[in-house]
Amino acid sequence: MSTHTEHQAPQGRQPLDVLDPRVSRFDIVQEGARRDDIEIVHYEPQVVPGSKAERRMTRTVASFFLLTGLAATAFLIIYIWWPWQWHPGRGGDKYYTPLLGLTLGVALLGIGFGILTWGKKLLPKEVSIQGRHDGPGTAEDRKITGETMLYLAEEMGVRRRPLLGVSLVAGLLPVGAVAAAPLVGGLIKQPHENNQMFTTGFAPADGHKVRLVREDGRPIRPADISAGGQLTVFPGISHGVSNRHADSPTLLIHLRESDAVASREANARVGHEDYMWGNYAAFSKICTHAGCPASLYEQQTNRLLCPCHQSQFLITDNARPVFGPASRRLPQLPIEVDEEGFFVAKSDYTETVGPDFWERP
Amino acid sequence: MKRRKFDVAAVPAKTAGAVDDRFQVATPLRKLLNKVFPDHWSFLLGEIALFSFVVLLLTGVFLTFFFEPAMTEVVYNGSYAPLRGTPMSAAYASSLDISFDVRGGLIMRQMHHWSALLFMASIVVHMLRVFFTGAFRKPRETNWIIGSLLFWVGFLAGFTGYSLPDDGLSGTGLRIASAIMLSIPVIGSWLTSSIFGGEFPGTIIISRFYIAHVLLIPGLLLALIGVHLGLVFKQKHTQWPGPGRTNENVVGERMFPRYALKQGGFFMVVFGVIALMGGLFQINPIWYFGPYEAWVVSAASQPDWYVMFLDGSTRLMPAWEVHIPIGDGYVIPPLFWPTVVLPGILVGISLAYPFLEARHLKDRKHHNLLQRPRDVPARTAAGAMALAFFVVLTLSGANDVIADKFQISLNAMTWAGRIGLLIAPPVAYYVTYRLCLGLQQHDREVLAHGVETGIIRRLPDGRFVEVHQPLASGDGHAELDYVGWVVPKKMNRLGALGPAIRGFFYPIEKPAEAPVSPGHPPVEPRTEREEIGSGEGRR
Amino acid sequence: MTSDNDRRRGLLARLRGRPAARSRGRRRLGAALRLIAALTLAGGAYTVFAPGVQAQENPPLTSAAAEGKALFDVSCVTCHGRNAQGVEGRGPSLIGVGAASVDFQVSTGRMPMARQEAQAMRKPPVFTADQVDQLAQYIQELGGGPEVPEGDLRRGADLATGGELFRINCSQCHAFGGGGGALSSGKFAPSLRPASDRQIYAAMLSGPQNMPVFGDNQITPEQKADIIAYIQETLKHDQDQGGFNLGRYGPSTEGLAIFLVGLVALVFASLWIAGKS
């Protein structure tokens, strides 16, 4: 059905008079393309007007758009009337978000595929060729631009008047610093304020030893943990169970008799003779590698695994790292039982708690 | 007084005239509408990233209306019963409210998160396409650099974003991030305490991340994306080699009418897929994670997929601590190498690659034609090597999930990752290199002998031979030069057998047309020109 | 009278807690009877609660325990030895592990073990619920130990407290969603999905395999009820709010989904868009 005209060579052709009323719209379009150095070399309708194929495609596109309308309406209905507030169990509210997603997705896909089918199947196929012109500018242009820029420098005469250059730099540098100063100065914060990187909430305050408490603040008796059990404990101070003391969470472990013997020997080797109380040992819960709570305690193998990077610490060998990327033992908290029968920390940790850093001794 | 007749039909023309009077847009607009874009499916991968960024902006703006970026402690009293009465930060409480008490809030949150994952995924896939086809070569090095930066800025956007809800999982990630900053020699502790406003976690990090996530980083992304697109526009898109396609032209479709329609439709499709995923697949169910508490953690704690390779490298790193015995002694922890040094090296290599390659090949020419990966075995193999490296690291980032679900020892997974990281890239290099050479070889064979027809002929002396259909006209085995084009390998591509199956992804060529691959329009310059053939064509 | 009373105020008088007001003869008779009863009771209790030593002889087992012993002697004796004393290198002693341990190990099918491996796996149980009870009764009578109480194990539970306790004590191994997780060298924390109330309770009490023990002294029965309610109602019964949960594996399956579903769908779409048919 496409019609063909004689191909005119782009070079040396007569420009089309686009204002001439007899010229067709396509000719004008083509002329415009030529002015942008584009040659439309192939332009072919895909469907014959009025043909069965065209009617079928039209129906397809239309049904996509109608589908969108349907889905969008469904979205609105669901949005407004579907029970959406959370209820425990398996109620209808659990389908609220999926239904919204489904209807919204179908609506958007309907528009998308409608437009795509329209463009892809009903518009003529074309192949156009455009010149790139991405070569460098002409030597003349480069020269002119270069000279223009140099001209500016020459007119300003920095070379002849060096004082201007020096004073400009001398003036600009401090101004740049002024721009940066509030930002840097406001943000910067001394990391060793109150020696915070080396202390935890277990540091005795006014000579009082700090109790070990549970997450609800109750102090802990030795009888509270069965052999083979472990408990996350916190310093019994104000806000001890909060992120304000993110370095303080500690794992209190009640070792079995044989493991406790091995553990005591290992502790003695690193100079932690009296850190345990009976068969109870307390180690920092904060991994020395990246600071995750290393708290996957295997009570038979006595390994403590960190779930973030799989460092493994052997509790019966004073929490020595035996696998994974951690390079340092978990610090041990020296503990004892006070006269009321509750666990207390004898002192703060004797090693730095938490991930490593440059100035850790 | 005679009333002037108001001609509705003339309104557009009059308005257009008025606009042009003032802004002189007719000529530039014509150029824009006429701009020719080459058409190939792989050129649409970058569009996915662009469109998902638009969805990110739309959904993100919605979320800001309800999110409260504060770490003030509140007691949750929303409708999700299993957390009611729990003390938590205002940020987490408002994220829960978005999920449970804002109508349609959950789907917006999920769409935002899915489009973030899609944004990063399509950036990576687009980057691979650009790399393997050599589209980064001169004059497009700048765009390659911007693209690489977009990955890292997107990485930051993702990290700051998923840290905002202040839930148990993201808080663990934030804790690791603080440990990474701490591990930097000399300045580590200063940097960390400056960013967190004191010791981890402090009370300000969420508000700082918030302003970074909603203003600074999106601004940077917008600027980079703008320049990226502007350069594509200015430098014109690369194209595959093929008949009629040269280094000096662009063969394809003009922006109007068809190309723009396709783009608009594709945007809607991307949007629709994100909406479907946002509704049908649950992502980041923060209500299970609970508020962040420094002592709470979950098995299988992982970052989002685009951060997972760093998590993997951290898991695989042996416990090598550098101790510097000066004064009290200084430490470079093992965390420093896989999380600071490795990304630094990766950024450096990716930014410098176009220049390294050009220098190595002493190549100063402009390249507007793409290369088939098989034609540049060294580059393709190097890319496969990098990909293998990345995949091993990413898998290692999920090695505890893999170990658990496939019942493999966790320690064995770590060792497999360590060994795999050393072995997989060279193996990938070798295999890819051989594969490229083999594919090239086969192309050359087809060009020399023709396409296998599947017709077996028995020769008079009893031998059986397969009949080959020569590609070149003329008698028998006129050898064709290999010029980096797609070579037809099947008879139905040649048209000799007619369409075997109605193609969907590999549409069948019409017999009369030149042998080309899908997505490569046949563009033999013809002697005649066609024009609109519809009845209304000439008015 | 007062002194006489004081003199006679022995164990029983103290048990009664108030001075007797009846005739001396009846009092003596009653006292003697009660003494006999108390001795019988104490002896009985001793045989029930005394560890190991008594088990050597033939303790008077209840009928359920006798049934349990019969089962034990058929299925368990190979590894755990006669009278559950344990066999070196094969199976541990079961003296003192209590009914809770038997309850957990046998009802989840972990015991009897098919072979020695890094960790016993959950299997379809070999014994019926009644048989499990009999075995548990036997082990309980043999050596004592923790027992799972009867009745509703999540009565009056509070979900929020349960969630808080779950995140502190359980999620590090069993994961936020209760799907389980890997431990060192091939060991793992199992998924909580197939676990019943009773099994969770028994596991906390007895600390099977590498799971730490969470005795009633550490987590009270009420708190256990909270945890069980959180696991059963919130993690298991409550349907996910945001659609298909991708197995609740966290970002790893989400990453897989964006490539396998999102990106694949869009690449197919772009193949179609740029295709020429």
C-alpha cells in the first residue's frame, strides 16, 4: 500500500517550498528531517487502513486502555471500602496491600502496553539515518575560542600586575575556609570525651560496684540461670538498658562443671584468674569485629557465633576467636556476688569493648 | 458591533505562534522531535534505572509526609498489637504507622523499597551492557565515569534510606557502618564520633541520614542523571554495526512519532512492574525486626543486595590485624581492608578503565559503533572475571542463609568463598576468552561456507555431507569478510525456509530483507523512497 | 501442760501448726497414723525424686512409666544404656534430663536418631503421643528433671512482651521470622514453624543440643507463655501484611526477587518493545 517516489540525492537538491499549499504533510516532515541531516530511508505503514488487521490491533489497544480503566476503578473501590486496618490472624486486611498492588500494577501495565502496542503495531515502521557530526570543531573555530579566552587573561593583565593575583589568592583562600568552617567545625566531635570509648556502664560509680540486671531492670541471682544457660545482662544504672549504653550489653553464661574447669584454666593463662564467679562467666555481647551482638551461644560446643560475619569465639578458651574475621577476644567482665546475693561487676571491662579502632592500645 | 468569530481549530496554531514569537522554539524543537535514536533492547536497560528513579521520587515524597526522622523515645500505641507498649524511637514508630495506620502507606513503602532495588539492579545490568559492548570508549569516557559514580551515590542513597526506619535489622547495619568508619586508620574514631555526634548510636544520626537521603543525595543523583542524559543526547547514542551503519551516522527511529511513544509506554510498564512487586511481594517487614536495640540481632542479618558484596568480603576476610608497635600501640583492624580499601580499589579501577584500555591499545579514535563481546575477548573475559568476583562476594554475603537452607556447613561456606574468590575469576577469564574465540570462529566458518541447512546429501561415492547455504552470492564459496556484524546461523533467518515459528523475541525476517539480527533494522540504502501510503497521507 | 505440750510438739504438731485440743489417747493414735502416712509419703517421694542411686535397684514404677521402660528397652537402650545411664561414645545419660527433654526429642522425631550426625534432625515421630508420655514418665521417674506443665501453655499471654523476649533471647539463632539459622560447622537452629506449644516449652526448659537452657528461674512460665504466643500467633498464624513473604529470609531473597522477577520481566518487555515483529 506504500507509495514510492523517486529518491532524490540529498546533495544538490532543491529545498522544498514548505509554504506551498500543495505540499503534503509528510513532505514537510521529510523536508524538516533533511534540514536536520536526517534521511528517512524507509517508512512503511504496518497495517492497511480499514483492513481486518487494523481493526484487530485497534481493538487490542482499546481493550488495554479499558482494562486500565477497570483496574483503576477497582483500585479506588478497594482503597476506599476494603477493610484495611491491621487485625491479628488471617483476615481480609491481609489482602489490602496485595490487591492495591495488583490493581495499580494492572492499570499501569494496561496504559503501558496500550501505548506500546499503538506505537509498535499501528504506526508506520521507519528507518532514518542521521549524520553524527561529532568531529572536533574546525581549526579556525578552535583558534578563535582559544584566543578569546586568552584575550581575557591578557586584558586582566595578571602577569603585568602580579600583586592582583597574589592578593586575589590571599583573599580567596580564607573565604573558602570560611565556607567550610561552620560545617566541619559544627560536625566535628572529640571521640574521647569522658574517655567514652574505653568505658562502659559497668564502671563503678562513686565506689559502688554496678549490679548486673536483666532487660527489665531486675538484678540477677546465680540461681536464675541453669547450667548451660545464658542471659543478656546490662549495667544496673540509670538508662543501663538502652542504646545510650550500646557498648554495655553482656552475656552472662552459666557453664557446665567440666567446661567451667577448662574455662578457669584458660582465663588464668590470660591473667583473668578471678574474673569468673563459680561456674559463671560474663563476656561482652558486642563483637570485637563490627559491633554486632555476638550472641549465638552453642551450649554444647561453647562457641559463640556472631550472626553478621560469622566470627566464632570459644568461650572455654576465654572467648578466643577461632573462626571468621574477628581478630580479638571478647572482653571479659570480672564478676562476683554481693552480700545480697546478686551479681555485680567487680570493675569495668579491663579491655576495650566493641569494634577495633586505630588508637585502641 | 460585530463579534469576532472564535475559531477553536485555530487555537493550537495561534498558541504555538505566540510561544515562538517569544521564545524562538520552532527550530530547536524540530531538531529535538527529529532526533534519531537507534533501537535495540539492550539500550533500554538504562531507561529502567531512569524510570525507577522517577518512581523513587514519587513514592519517596509520599513517605516524607508521614515519616518522622527523630530518635526521641516514644511508646508505640498504634494498631499493630504485637508491638503495642514497646518503647522505640519516633522514627521507627512513624515507619510502623506508615505500614499500619496510613491507608495505602504500606504499598508506598514497599514500592519505594522495590524501586530502590530495581534502580540499583538496572544500573548494574546497564553498566555491564556498556562495558561488554565497548560503549564507554572515546568520546564517552565521561559518561562512563558519571555512570560509575551513580552506582556509588545510589549505594549511599540506599544505605541511608534503609537505615531510616531505625528497626532492628537496619540498626545492626548502622552499627556495622560505624565500625567500618572506626576502622579507618588515624581518623577513624574522629570521623565516627563526628558523624554520629558522639558515641554510637547517639541521638542524631537518623535526622542527619534523613536530610542526606531526601535532599543531598537525591540532588546529587538528579544532577548526575541530568548530565548523564545530556551527554547521551549531545553525543548521540552508540549503535550496533550493521548494513548502512557507520561511525558517522545514527540509524534508527526519529523521536517522533514512534520512539517517544515506546518510551512513554515503557515507563508505564516499569511503573506497573514496581507496583505489582510492591503489592504482591513483602519487602523489609520492619514490624518483625522490632526497634533497634544494641543487644538484639537476628540470624541471617544481611544488607540489601547491592551492599551484600561488601558484607561478603567482610565475611571472607581472614582475621589479619595489623599492629603498629609505636607508643601505646596502634591497630589497623581486619575490617578496614574489605570495607574501605576494597571499594576504594573498585572505584579506582572502574573510573580509570576506559583510559587504561585506550592507553593499552593506543586507541585515540572516536567510537560510535559498538563491539560484539566476542570480538574483544580480552575485555569480555576481564568483565567476566570482575563479574565472577562480584558474584562470589555477593553469595558470600548470604552464605549463612545458603548454609542453613541447603544444609551446608557455615564454616565450609566461608572457606568455599575464600577459595572461590581466588579461583573463580581466573577460571571465568579463561572460559570466557575461549568462548569468545569459539564464537568468532563459528561466525567465520559460516561466512566462509554458508549456513547449515540440515539437508544431508549422499554423494555418489557413498559419503554423506550437509548442504550449506552460502551467504555470498556468486558461485559457491566466495568468502565474506568478518566485520563485526551479526551473522545469520539459521536458515529461517535467511528466509530460505520461511518462518519456522512466529517469532516473539526473534521475529522472523521477511524473505526479501537482508540478513540481520533482531533489533537491527535492515537499512540497506534503497534506490527508492517510500512515503506514507494511507489515504489521508496527502491532504 | 504447756511444757508437756511443748515437749510433744514434734514434727506432726508443727505440721498441724496449732496446739491439739483433743483427748490424749485420740491424739496419740492420730499422731501415729499420720506419722506412718507421712513416712510412706516421704519414702515414696524420695524414690521418685532421688537421683541415680535408687535407679540401680528396681524402683516402683507407675504403670505408665513401666510401659515407658518397655519402650525404652526396645528403642533407646542401645545408645542410652540400661536404666538410661548412657553409653560412652554413643549416647548421653538421661538421668536428670527430665520429661521435658524426652517430650521435645521424641515428639519431634529427633529421637530415636537414625545415625550419629552433627545435629539430630526433625523427622516424623516414631512414637505416638501416648508412648511419648510413657517414655517421658519413665525418664522422669528414673532421674527427675524439668517437666512441661499440663494445660494451655499460652494462657493470658501478652504478645508485646513475648515479642520483646523473643528478640532478646531467640531471634539471634531462630531469626526474626522464626525460620531458623545456621550455627557453626553444620549445626543450625531449626525453624520454629513445625513446633507445637509443648515442644517450644520443652525446648526452652531442656536446652536440646546446642540450644541454651532457659529454665523457669530465668524465663518464668508466664514469660514462656508470652514467647510461645508470639511465635504461634504473630509469627506463624498471623498472615503477612505486605503480600508474599519470600520465605522471610530477609534481603537475600529480596535481592533474588528483584533480579528474577523484576528485572527479568522488564528485560522481556524491552525485548518485545525493541523487537521488530
